[in-house]
Amino acid sequence: MGGPSQTSLWKPLSELFQLVVADSQAAEHAAGLGLRVGVLGAAMDPPAIEQAKVHALELSSHLLAKIDEVYSLDPAIPHMNGAFLKSWYVPMVFDQATTASLRLIAAEKFHSEDGGFVGILLHEDVTEASRAISQFGRMRGIPVLHIPHANHFLQPGTDDIHCQINSDFIGVYGEYMRQWYLKCGASEAQIELIGGAQWDDLYDKERIPERLHSRRALGYKEDDFIVAAATTWFQDTGVWGRGNEDLEWMAHRFLHACKKLNAKPLIKLNPGEPDERHKDWMDTMLAYGLHGSISKWHNEMTYSAADVMVVFGPSNLGVAAQIAGCPIVELMIPSARYPEAYGIPATWGDELEDCILAARGSARNDQFIRDMNYDNDGGAVKRAVDWVRKHTGV
Amino acid sequence: MYYLRSALDWHNPEVQAKLGWADVLLFQRNVIGPEIWDAMSYWKALRKIVLVDLDDGYSCIPASNPAFPHWILNTPGLDPDPVPALEEGLRHADALIAPNRVLLQDWAHVVAGYYWQNFPSILDYQDLQPRDIANPDYLFSYPDAPELKKLNPDEPPPLLQNERPGSKGRLVIGWGGSISHVDSFVYSHVVEALARILKEFPHVDFKFCGNDDRLDFLWKELPKDQFIRQNGVLPRKDWPQVVSQFSIGIAPMDMRPVEGKTASQVNNYSYDERRSSLKLTEYLCAGVPFVATRCHPYEELGHLGKLVENTPDAWYNALRERILGYDHFKTEAMKNRQWALKKLTIENNAERLIRLYAKIGEEAQARTGLRVPNTTFVNPEVATEIDETLHVEELDPPFWSGHPHEVGRAPYDVKAKKGARDVAREPWMTAADLEIGSILEYPLTAKLNQIYREHERRTEEAIVADDGRAIADQPLETT
């Protein structure tokens, strides 16, 4: 299953393996890179779909019967009981069971008819889709390999769902991630240091846009004091903080600091944020009378153009910015934190201006980069490919 | 690939149709006439990336160079003179590409410069058989005119290799190049060193490849029977055969500084230091150990051979070392060759070159004021609607304090996670051999959190309103 964090692995892996991806979007992306990859379940025949629905229906019927026998997810909450529960939970179970069964049928078909899988590579192993594929791999004795798409920076050993392990082997970005997964229960033998494959390009100077060009292309002047914001959004798999209230306050705090420092904001939205956030940020920047730009894209230009990047919570984008030489400041959020030992300037907001000024012009934090991205050399793709070969025996 | 002799006839619809396909148009060297400038302007106006490729310091070309009368004396009588005309031509380009950074700086006042090395094709080098000195040395030629008539005119003439009598076991120091290198030999003092070397090592020869007879006065210093000349100009595909015959390659450069004679000229560099590093690249791709003048163009690759100061002793010592330790240096050169074929050939740099062209295009666009896509640009000075309700001067202090791992967790988050985890462990929650409970855990955790949050909100509202509204009898506003 290929997410954006693994795109740089596709070409070298495709020279050794026939790649099959789990969704057509990834296949289109691969085609855009000139790679031919298969798609799991690309041509599911109607009987297979019917078969999947039958499996799902049997489970849903069973669940309906159990709810009628006073099955509850939480007796104290009306919407987790009785008719309310039936209204959303049964369709959810039906949908998930159908989709998972279809994935299983498609995987079985490929495995038996088209040569079989030698390995399964995941970019995360906790979502519904990855768990279904992971279960298939484990049923068939196919090694399930996981290269996590990001550091989570949560409390090590937390009960957060990301701390669960649904794979056989984990190729981690760095020592920090290795320790984190060990505390989540992985064994030493399961883990190997690889590095972040999506960051290899940041070590190739030719791929980093020039500072002056980046400033021009993003609408700034050569001598502007530019402070970037790497924003975030909240997910419901872990509820910490006040949600949008916190985000709104952070946006104001950030722009307040820009105003005070006579800096120009460069807003780098998280790709997971809704597009409406462009307008929210624009309105607020206008209210503050600030020039700037807002985009979900142009990461490398952002690192190159900005004097400092303020990350809203401990972002992996901050690691990338550091690799590219852009100083970072952590504007803290509840739940996650860069480890203090690295000395990344961090604040809940009261000292934001001081942190920005202290970070401006500061040197790269090599120990931070090395521990987040083994071995700080741009060689993660090669190590990842070697690791996949080792575990698949190819 | 096709060859269009009439490319400058840009008014011609056929030419426009052919060149219109291109994203990048590269003009090589002589952009010194109005018809060329007009073509550049036309294509630039159509948003093509228009580049000029220079590999020579025309503005400071020395008198020893056969192109001196053209560029400096203006023997063709061009108006304006060739160098100002070149400057004008560069103004019509988006960028200058050159295999030399000094050259780029010389023209930096006119046009953005981008460094790009000269690379040979791997096809010309990968199958070369470098000469073992136990084998004969060869000189190369083509069939003479009567013979050529008998051959297929559509095919390139075959390269004839002629064994040099008595050359088995002889070590060959070689050089080959254009007729612009008189000063490179005169002022590098390599010839004095060669004279000593050839005298000291009777089994060593010096082979000069090229058509320049103006250096003959220097060759008189060398023992006649140890001086070999490879005549003729060989096409690119055959040239590696010549290079591969060398046991040791030399690359002398004239280091006398000259003025660049441009507004942004770089001081303290010679004309030769405005050349490319192609000679070293060729030696590396052919597996030939080399000795070269320590100079700007050879800074990057010099460590793979030997760079020397321009003194007779330095040349002598370096060449002598390589003769005495020939086997070692040849072995090293053959290892370097494997690296060079991967790193220093056109084919293995094609993607980089495409990226460079794209970068040049993007930077040129940005210089003209174009901005990146998918981005909102905010300018309060031209904004028509500003939300006056936002009170930007007042800001509450931070709501949170303490360690982020320990503050702010919603009380229901623990319950939601536990609820979803319990479902994941239900033994009956299976379908088609799959543990659906486990598969559900991620979306169910999110869903339960949404329900808890909504429940909490409604409870608070009901308490505030104190109107006895039932909180459980409405559909939930969750996703």
C-alpha cells in the first residue's frame, strides 16, 4: 500500500518486483511516474462482489440480533444503544466487512493466479485498509513490512491506536522512532533503521530551489523576514485539546507574532486540512494587515524561502525543514512533543517572538536530524530496498 | 531527433511547427546577429525556455586562438562587434548554460547562469578496451577518397586502426584537442618536463593528437623517435578509441590571468580557466590515469588523478611517479572508470538535465513576476473585503501549560479507545476469515470520540439552558 511517503521507493522496487498497489489512485500516481503497477481488485467480477456482501450481511445480521439482545457499546450513552446504535453501527460494520472481504478476495485471487505475493509493504498499519491487507498476509505467511509514514511524537507506550503493531517488521526512520516502537511492544528483531525515504531528495542540493527564486515564486521580496507556519488539524482517533478553538488561537498567536516582528507569514497547510482553511487564513491575515501566501504544496520552496518555520505541534515537516537547513520553532499542542533533549525552541505561545528570533539564523540541529532520519545521508531509499529484499528473499 | 538546417527561419510555418513542439530551445555559442536575436525573442514570447550554451571565454580570447580575429579583431566586420553582439544575444535568453562557473560569472550582469558539465555519451565509452601496454599502440585513420567512393555514402566511414610498428610494451603519454591550445602547452611548461621524461625513460612516447602544427617548434625539444602524431579530426564516436590508447593523459592549461572584459568579469582567472573539464572526463571514462594543471575547471575531478602547478619540476615528478607506478595508477583509473561511466555520461545525467531545464524555466517565470500555482497570495493593500469583526489586537494568553503529553486529553478519549478495542477483541466479529472487529478499530475509535464529544456538548447545553430538553432523541451530527 503506497502513500506519498513511499513514492520514492516505487521506482527502485519496481526494478526488482512487480508492484501491486491497493488502490487505483496510487496506480495512477505510479503511471504518472512512468511505472506500471497492478491494482488489487482492479477487475472484480460480480460474483465476487456478491460473495463479499454475503459475508458482510451475515455479520451485520448477527450484530442486529445482538443489539436486540441489549448489546451496547456504552450503556450510559443513548447513541451507543438500541435503535440509535443500529442506525449507524450496523451500516458501518456492513460497509467495513464488505470492503475488507473484497480486499481479501482480490488478494487471494492475485496470490493464487498471478504468481503470488512475496511481501506486503505498508506505509501505516493501523487503519482499516492496512489491517485487512495485513491480516491477509499473516494468514498466508507473507511477510508484512511496515515503513511508518511519520513519527508520531506521542507519549511512548501510549494507548493511542498508532502504538499498535499490525506488521511483522518495521523499517523505522531513526533512533527516535526505533525507541518509540520498542516502547509500544515491538521487539529488537522486528525493527531496522532505514531512514525516511521521502526525505532523500532533501540531501540533493540540486533539488532544493534557490532561496531567492523561492521567495519570488511565493510572492515575497528578497529581503523580507519570512516566518513560515506548518499548520495541523485534529483527528478523532485521539482527542486532545480544544480542537478548532486551539487551532484558531494558534493562528492568531502566530500572526500576532509576525505583526510584532514585522515579518511576513508563509502558511504551509497540512495536506489533510480542508480547502476552506485557505480562506480562513486569508481573512485573518488581511485583518492583521499582513502580506503573505498560503498553500498546501511547495514544501521545498517553503524551507528555502523561510527564515524560520513555526510548526504547530511537533511536525514531521519540521524534520524535513531542518534537513533543508530551515530553523524551526515548536508552537506546542496537547498530546505530542518533540523530545526536549534536542533543544528545539518550544512554547505554548507566550514566548513565541523570542523563540522565533532565537531560532533565526541558527545552525542545523544535526543530532535531531540524525535521530529522526537515519543516517542523515540521503540513503534511505537504498536501505529500504535492501530491507525489503532481505525480508522477501528476493 | 532530427536536424533542421533552417531553424533560424522562424517565420516559416514548417519551422514553427517543428520547433513549436519544444519546451526548451537551446542556442549554441554564436548568438551574435539580429536574425538570431529575433528568433530568440519570438520563442521567448511564446513562453519557451530559451537558453544559450557557451563553453569558451570569447570576450577574452587570446591571440593564439584561431578564433581571435573573428571575436576580437572583428574580421567579418559585424556591427555591433562580436563581443557586444554576444552580450546582446544573451539578453534575449532566459539563461546561460556553461560548463564553467567563471564563464557564468563573466556574464552574470546580463543573464542568469547555470552550471552544466560537458558529458560524453556512455555509448561511445562503455565498450572501449583500454590498451594494455603489452599490446601495440594504434593510430587511426579513414579510407582515402577513392576507397570511400566504394562505400555506402549513407553510412559513416569505417575507422581504420593502424598498428604503430615497434609499439608493443611502450608507454604512451597522450594529449588530443583542438587548435586553441598553443598557450596551454607554452605556458604550462609541460614540454620541458616531457623532454626530461622521454630522455629518462626510453620506453615512453608522447603522442600529440590534433591538427595544430603551430606547436611544432616545441616538439623539437623532444626526441624525434619518441614523438608520435595522430593526425586528423575524428568524429565524436571515434574519439574514445584514440583516448583509450593513452597510457597516461595530460591536460596542461595556461594559468596567466586575463581580464574577462565584461561588466561582471572575474579577476585572477586565465582564459584556459574558462574552459570545461571535458578532457578529464574523457580520461576518466576511458580509464586513463592523468596529470593536469591545477586550475578552476579541474577542481571537481582533479582528485581522481593528479593536479600540478605549472612548473617543469611538478610536471616531471607527477609523470615520473605514474610511469614508475604505472600498474597501480592504471588499476585505480580502471576503478574510477566504472564510477565515471555512471556519473559523467550524458545518459546517466539526462534526468538531472531535464530537472535543470525545468528549474531554469521556473526561475525565469518567477523573475518576470509569475507565481506558483495552488497558492493564495494575500495582499492587504489590494484587498476589497476585510473582516472588521476580527479583533486582532486582543489575544488571550495560552490556554495550556505543562508538558504536552500530560495536558488536554479529553476525558472520553480513554473510553472511546477502550470501546473500540473491546470490539476489536470480540471473537464473533469476523467475516470471510477476517477479524472485522480489528479492522473496525480505527474508524470506530474516531466515531465513538465524535459521539462522546457531541453527547458532552449537548449535556452542557442542556445544563446551561436548564429547560429539560432530552439530549438523546435527536440524530447525532457526526460523520
